[in-house]
Amino acid sequence: MIFLGDYFSIGLVIVLFVFFFDKNHYHTKPSQIFMACLGLTALTAVTDLISGLLMRAEYVPLWLNVGVNSLYFVINLMTTSAFALYLFTKILEHSYDDHCMTYAKRGLLILFTVYMVFVLANLWNGWLFYFDENGMYCRGPLNAIGYILTVCQMVLVLICYLRNRKLATKGMRRVLIQTFPIIVLCIAVQRVFPDVMLNGYIMAMVATILFLNFQGQRHGIHTLTKLNDRHRFFREVEVRMAQKDPFHTFLISIKNLSTINQKYGHMYGDEFLYQFAFSLERLFKNGVAFHMNGAVFALVVPYTTQSMGQNHRSKLLQFLEDGIECFNEQLSFDYIVTESVLEEADRSPGDFYEGLEYAADLAHQQNLRYFRYTPDTGKQMKREQYLKERIQCVDREHGFRVWYQPIYDLETGCFCSMEALVRLQEPDGSMVSPGEFISLAERTGAIASITWFVLEDVCDFLASHRELGEISVSVNLPMAQLMEGGFKARLDSIVDRYGVQHHRICLEFTEREILDTFEQTKQIMEELTNSGYRFYLDDFGTGYSNFNCMLQLPFQIIKLDASLIRITEPLLEGKGFVQSITELVHDMGMEVIAEGVETREALDRLNRQGVDRIQGYVCAKPMKPEDLVAFFQASPQF
């Protein structure tokens, strides 16, 4: 029964070893220290067992008994020191300040040195233990020094916790509450019943508590890469903010992981992610790496000076440029890095990460590999968040209006059509730039609701103003919306409900949207054309210009982009580019509208070059519906 605690300890340590290695958590520094704790615990129990068996055996040399028992005393304190070091590491895992850990290690070293002096001195004076003339083990007058030094280690741990309690997790507080009373109780039992050996049992129990609270949990660890997950990232940022120390955060997105998986297989892709995570974690001595999700990683490092931040940035970018060795092959990959330095805790952890993600989106939109989050980026993000809320409800109550810009026919000298332009009005009466909210609506999918709102408003306007005669209205239409099932049925329903002739509704979209879905687009356009609707090709001349596309699709009008008009303004004499394009379009049976015409000189030049219609400030600005009717009535050309 005396050695029951040792048997129990050895068995429990074996079980913990099995679970510990099964979870593959032994590559981090705290886990390596915990592994040393398990090994020393097992060694303590084995040494205690051997020393007990030797003392009960006959004809054992005195030097062997003394040596084994001395070794037991040394291993005992080494084990408690390892546990104390592990607790120090867990308490300070969210701290960049190395001073506290340095003092803790010095304290443990001093205590261990003092103990070694007592162990060595015991070989001559028997302060800790000795064997009498009958070979019986006897406790020396200072036998309890080991327990006293263990209590001193506990005090050091408690001091470290109290000094850094704002940084320590709730789990650490729970561990201290569970561990300290057990240690004190077992020490007391050991002193009352000296024949019952509980040292190995105490250490095994402490190891079990630590394993259950820290090492045995999968929560917070990514199953593939073994890095901290996004939950721990938010906890890390929260602690940094509470600490009020500046820190540097990088968000790394691997863009072509799907390509790697398709080319090499998912097993290769998983190994690539693991090797990337393994290397990223070891890139900075004081850095903490996180696997946020999929192919997105985060890295948090200290920040004290701009020079330090520049070094971090350069080292990380060089690491990414070098690529990752995977299955003995150096693999390059595409990536986006966004960085943010938090010097004042003016944001929540969620807002902080949202800013990094927003910066990554901006980098992706601008085809950049690196983007730095700045206060201006934050303002832009808040502005977009505000607009996203505004465009969730597309109706008049939320500020949406349809304005109209008349289009002038050069041949007849009349305004023959107009383009519907959506506007968003702020509560104070000011207007949001279309370029600001339209692009956002396209990215968020709200553009479809806006288009249906415009079509509804256009039909309502035409039905309410029969005096406009046969004037037509063009509406910008996203190609994805044209591809939706039931588009024609819904369009017919709106137009027919207001009694508007189909030929007065013109749908315009850009050439770059057509090429990806050409055959399907052609079929749908022909069906709509047969129903009377007409089509405009918008922004012609911005870089695509596939004449074969125009020949096969039923466009009635080609709109020359304003940038094309400005580029050709110096070509005042001779046959210019616009004239050549116009003649070609006329040969194809279509008409030409020149957009963005702002001067009388440009209008006259375009007229000479054969352009059919003019849209621009020189003829008419975009205007409200109520102003439009008055404009037409006052216009001599109408």
C-alpha cells in the first residue's frame, strides 16, 4: 500500500502521454514544457519506487541507497520547478514583457541551487536523510526543506499571477484554485503519515489538472495546422488592448489555394497549409500566429517603433515571396497582406479584425498584394457600412430617386430619348455620389433591387406623362440580372401594368459583361427584342471593342464612352477615330450616341464626324422628373 501512489502516478502519466501525443499539441513551447513535466513526474514515481524497493532489500550497498535517494530528492524539485515554469508560461503567454519571465526563471534557479547545496551537504551531515547502523532510512532534521521550497515556488507563481491577472485567462485562475489546495493537503498528509509516499501522486494530479484545462482541449486550436484559431485571436487582441501596449497585426490571405488543390490534390494542399502555419509561427520570436479560417492567417507581434514595424513588414513579405517547401518542392503562391498597428484601444476586437478584412477587400479590388489599414481606411469602411444599411431598402422613403438626362438627336434637332439615372438622397437633402453607392451595390448584390426600382419608377413616370409622346428611356441593366430566370416575365409584368409600349424601354449594359456568357446573352436578347424592347451597348471604347460581338447581338445603339470623346478632342481636322467607328457602326445598321459631351466645340466636331445623338451637359444635365417635364415644354427642339 505504501507504493500505491507511485503505481497510480505511473499509470496516470502513461494515459496522459497517450492523449497528449494523440492531439499533436506538443510542438508549441508550453506543450514542450508540459511534456517535460509528464516525463519528470513519471521519473519521480519510478525513482521513489526504486528507492523504496532498495530499502527493503537485503545486502544493498549504502552508497547505492544514498545515491538513489539523493537522486529522488533532486528529481522531485526538478519536477515541481518544471510545473512552476509551465504555469509562468501560461500566465505570461499574452505578455510581450520578458522581465517578469526572467525574474521567475531566476527565482526558480535560486531555489533549485539552494536545494542542491542541501542535497550535496547531506552526503556528509545527513540534514535531509541518513541510514542508521541497521541500514534503516531515517529523516534528517531538515527533511521538510523540499516541501518548503515547493511552497516558495507556489508563492512565486501566485505573485506572477497577481501582477499579471489582467492578462491571465479565466482558465488560469481556475487552475490555481484547483491545484494549490490539493498540493497543500497532500503535503500535510505526507507529513502526518510519513510512510505513505504521495509526491508522485501529487505531481500526477497536478499534471491531470493542467492537461484538462490547457493541453487536452481542442477548443481554440485549428485541427489541421494546430495554430490558435480565430477565437483565440479575438482573446489575444482583447488582452493586448487591456494591456494598452501597441501591437502590430498582419492578416495574410492565400489567394490561390483552390488552384493548388486542383493541381496537386487536397492532400498536397493540406500539407502546404500545415507547412505554411509551421513556418509562420516561427517567423518572429515574440509573434503569435493564428489560423482564422480556410486560407486566412493572422500574425500578432509587438510594436514599439516605426523601424521595428518596417522590419516586421519586410521580413514577412520576404518570407511570403520565398514560398513554402512542401513535399521537397519549393512552392510559390499568391497572397494578400494587410497590416494594422493599434496604438490606442479605440476599437473593439471585432471592429479591429473587421478593419483588416476590409483592407484585404480593398487590396483585392485594386489587385494589390499589400495594403496598410489607416484611419482614413477606417473612415471609408464606416462610410460603406452606412451606405450598405441605406441600400438594404430601395424605395423612396429611404432616399432613392430616379433622375433623367435627355439625349439630343443631331439629325432632327430634337430630344428623342433620355437615360434614367438613380440617385440617393441623404436625410439632409444632399446627394450621395452614384459612383460611391452603385459600385457598393454591385459588390453586395443590391444592384438588382435598385434596377427593379428604376424600371418601376420609369414606367410610372412614362404612364403619368403621356405628353412626352414616344420618347424612350434607357435603363442600365446588370448582365447577371438579365441572366436570372423569370427576368422577362417580371419585366413584362411591370411594363404592361403601366401600359407602356415595349419599344420605349431600352436596356443598356457594357460589352465586358457580355463576353463571358455570350450564347445565353444572345438568346435572351433576341427574345426581348422580339417582344419590342431595345438594347444599347454602353461604354463602348473602354478596352474590349469586339466587333464580332456587336454583329451577332441585336443592339440598336452604340454609346461611345466619354473617355473616348476626350481622348480624340485634339483630332479636330481630318478623319478621326470617332468618325471611323461611327461609319463602321452605321454600316452594321446601328446608331451612335456620344456620352459626356460638355462643350459646343465638341458637339460640332462630333456632328461633322457623323455621330447620331449627343448626351452631355452641353445639351442637358440630369434632372428631377418634375424639372424634366418643364424642360421639355420650354425646349424649342421638343
